[in-house]
Amino acid sequence: MSAQPEPALLHSEEEEALRAAVRDLLTDHCDPAGVIARSESAAVHDVPLWKALSDAMGLAGLLIPEELGGQGASHRETAVVLEELGRAVAPVPYLTSAVVATEALLACGADDLLGELASAATVAALAVGLHVAPGGAFASVRLEDGTLHGELTGIADASAADVLLVPADDGGLYAVRTADATVVPQVSLDLTRPVARVALDGATGRRLGEAGPAVRRALRTGAGLLASEQLGLADWLLTETVRHLKERRQFNRRVGGFQALKHRLARLWLEIAGLRAAARNAADALATGADTDIAVAVAVAQAHAARVAVHAAEEALQLHGGIGMTWEHPVHLYLKRAKADSIAYGTAGAHREALAALVDLPAP
């Protein structure tokens, strides 16, 4: 029996160069004050930033093969991009379109739509609730006389999509132009990733393939790479909190010099180091692993990621003191994203249950 290859958890030079390029772009075009202002407006999604990411850098087609106009890269590079987008809480539909919807289309072999996504001519969204875990049950609409009828709720970034990938009760996945559907915004804790209710009343759609395998693949990849976004969130929060405590003075000394706060920051650093390993392992498994390896790596990452990201946000909020409670400071954006991410693509408890079944660990 041949030995399994060790996961590659370190970044390559090319991946570090990609990170630097994306971070520079976000530094120039996605400052915290701008994100806060956009979250208060009717146009939550940052279209100019999305165009810069997709047109100038080709990131919308990162997972799409070169022969279809994409970059032909792997989930490792995609994880690097998501980590940087998480650091900026960027209000763009990257995870939902360039990852989740793309994976569903790859499973169906929808080459024409993949070409549209790669060229950034189209944004797509999988019409499955953001809370649904990989392998979980998902709602579908009715197919009657060749048209689609019904409602689906909790669809992330539906308001930014040109095409919706809709599961139907005949077991198929259908491409529906958003213009043929009614998209109604729903109240969302995370102002930078809005969710919506999608209503179809006699909409026509093109059958792409079987919904079951496509949705499972899309949600599994979404969950695995979501951990990289959560890592970016947590890492930014720790970095900014350390910077603040080095500058803030109390009783004529820097607040960061108090031993109790040093211990809290050290514990948080250890948690984030563990999340970094788990997220990187999930990305590497998605790029190179077998199905079982991928399922285990994704479950491990998501069983860990939500707690760490939320803890980092809570610590940042407390350790910033009064300024952290203000709307003008961006820490609230990170707390809301961390909380929303904690139920996206399955809760930590759901992933722990999945992991227990994968490794034959009976419940107590």
C-alpha cells in the first residue's frame, strides 16, 4: 500500500505573489470607511472592485480551465484570494460566484456559462440557502409544463447575480436569468454579503445537469474555502488589535504591556495558527485529494473555523474599548461577517457530526 503524500501547507512563491497583488488592490480600492459607507447604501456590492478583481486580474475564472477562458488554477490559489478578501471584508460575490456557482457548473459541464463567468460577463449564484451544509437537504422549486414555480430563501448574493442555478423537483439543476425571477432582499446580519428570497412564477430555465451531485460538490468546496475567508478575518482582527494595544495608553503605559492582555492575545494567536493549518489543509485537499480526504479536511476546517473567527472578533471588540463599539470603526463588520460565516455551509456542530461519521467515531 503506497503512502499518502503529505499535505502542502506552505505557500509557494507564486501564491505569495498572488497574495501581494490582491492585497495591494484591496488596499487601494477597499478601505474600511468605504465598506461601511457602502453597507449603508442600496448598492451593497462593490461593482468597480469586482471588475478590478475579475477583469484586471482574471480572478473570477481562477477555477475555470484555460480552454474555457479561465486561469486553470487550483483551490490553493483560490484560498489565497479568499483569505485576502476576508481580511478586507470585501463586498463582492467572489465566494458565491467564482467558487460555489463555478463548482456547480463544472459538475454539470456547462461550458458556455463557465466561459461567461471566466470573462466576468456574468455573475452566478447557486439558489441554495447559505445555511445548507454539504450533503444536507436543500429546497427545490416545482417544474410544471416546462416552467419553474416556487420560492427559495436565504440565497446569498442573489441581488448581484445575472444567472441563478436553481434546483428543481425533477432532480435537475436549471439556469435561470435573474431578470425572469423576483429577487427580494431579506434582513441579513452580514451587511457585506446580503441574502434574498427568490421567487419563480413560470420562469423558463435551461437544464444543466443533475442537481444532487452538483450541489454537493459546490457546497463542499464552499465550506472548505470559507475557512480561508474566516482565517483572513481572524488574522486581520488580531493584527489590528495588537496594533491598537501598542498605541493605546492607560495609567501612563501602553495597554499592550498588561500581562493579562498579553495572555489573551497569545491564546488567540495559537487558535489562529491552528485555523491556518486547517484551512490550508482543506484547500490542498480540494486541489489534490481523493473524495474521502476532501470530506475529512473540509469537516475538520469548518469544525474549527467558526469558533476561532467569532472569538477573534469578540476579543477585538472588547480590547478596542469604547472605540470598538462605534459604527465608524470597522470591527463590527468583521464581527457580523464572522457570525454569519459561522452558520454558512453548515454549522460547526453539523461538521463535527459529519467528521465523526467519516472516521467511524460513535456519538456518546
